[in-house]
Amino acid sequence: MANHMEGGAADKRKSNRRRNSIISTLLIVVGVGLLIAAGGIYGYNTYRYHKIDESNERVAEYVKLSDDDDTPPEVDWAALKAMNQDVVGWLQVPGTIVNYPVLHTDNNEYYLDHAPDRSNSIGGSVFMDFENTPPGMVDAQTIIYGHHMRNGSQFKQIADMDDQKLFDGIKTVWYVTENGVYNMEPLFLYYLNENDTEVRQFTFDDSNALHDYLRSYLKVAVTKRADADAAIDKLSHVLTLSTCNYYDGYGRTLLVCGLKSEVGNQ
């Protein structure tokens, strides 16, 4: 009887060891699989960001920048138009890496995931709201969108201007079209819930309506020019740069810029 019990216990221990061995092996296999999957995802994302950098480098060949922030970019419009007829302008912010062609088409979705040459891209393109009149700076408000890319490209540095010191360091925003050069300056930056559609106003009944609209958002500004409130009364047109942010309860960061010829320097 004792031998029978001892044999049963031994068999149970062997069974437990086999089960534990199988579980350990499965855990190792799953762990290795997860590591391989994570490595694959990392490698794929690295590749996709590399393609974004390549695309940005290619389009940067179409523009010549000056070391002087007061000199606008010189754009090879013929080459850009040959690449894509949807190009309507060029946006450059001295002191940042923002230096991109601006695209415009009949919707606000296509260029979210297409590069300026129309190839697929997680970085998409910098583009103008489809309801704006191209090439921009025609309507009272022109809105230009860009992704907040974690590798620092597109409008990531625009989002960073929610720091007052960084905001104060940006004195010029160039928007250039085939027939116009617009020398602008940041006035204020604010956050907005991503579902807020009232911000997409492009024309106004008169200048007072534009000024009232701008003051409604100035009230919630995160960073701003010292005399932004007074400057608003001088504005006839604004350029608004819009990007995503990752703060709970908001969703978008918008930078409002005015023409230096209208608002003057601080």
C-alpha cells in the first residue's frame, strides 16, 4: 500500500514537472515571438520615418533659403508644379525645421497620408483647408494643417510654441505663392477640442466680425504676443497653422499669425 502511494506521488511529481516544463517552454516561445514582433514593428516604423525624411529632403531641393530670416524663400515653382499641380504655396518658419510646400485639393483627407509627390506616407503633407480659396491669403482666414510628428518633422515645432520662451523666439513666418510673398508674425497660440468645427471660418461679414472671432480664441490663448489684443484691430487677414496635440481634453494646437505690415513689430 505504501509503495503504491509513493509511486502515485512520484507520477504526480513527474506530471507536474512535465506540465511546468511545457508552460515554461510556451512562455519562452511567446516571449521570443513578442520580441520579434516588437522588433518588426520598430523596424517598420523606422523605415516609414526614413521615407518621410527622404521625401522632405527631395522637396527641399525646390527651394532656396537665405541665412537672413528677413529674406523670403525662393521657390522653383515650375519644378514643384511638374511634380504635383496641387502645390499652391510654400511655408517656411525661420528658426524651425518648418520648410514645406503647401498642397490644396477638394477634401481634407487625401494629404493626411500622401506625400507631396502623391506617394503614400504616414507623414502626409502640409495642406490648406479645402474650403479656403487657393493659393491662400485670399480669405480673411487661411488655415494650413500639418501633422505633429514624433520625429520632430512637420508641425511638431509649431506645437512646441505653447512654451512662451519658444513662442517669443519665433519672429517670422513666411508664406510664399507664385504671385505673392507674405511676411507674417505669430500673434497667439491656443488649444482646441478636435471636434470643434466653428474654428473653420474663412470669410466674415466685416472686419469687426473677424476681430470678434479672433478675440474669442485669444481669451483662451496659451502663449501670445504682448500686444496681441491691440494687434487684432489692425488685421484684415490671418494665417492659422493647425496641428494635433496629445493633451487630454484638447486635441489641436492652433497658431494664429498676422501680416507684419498690418500689426508691426513688438
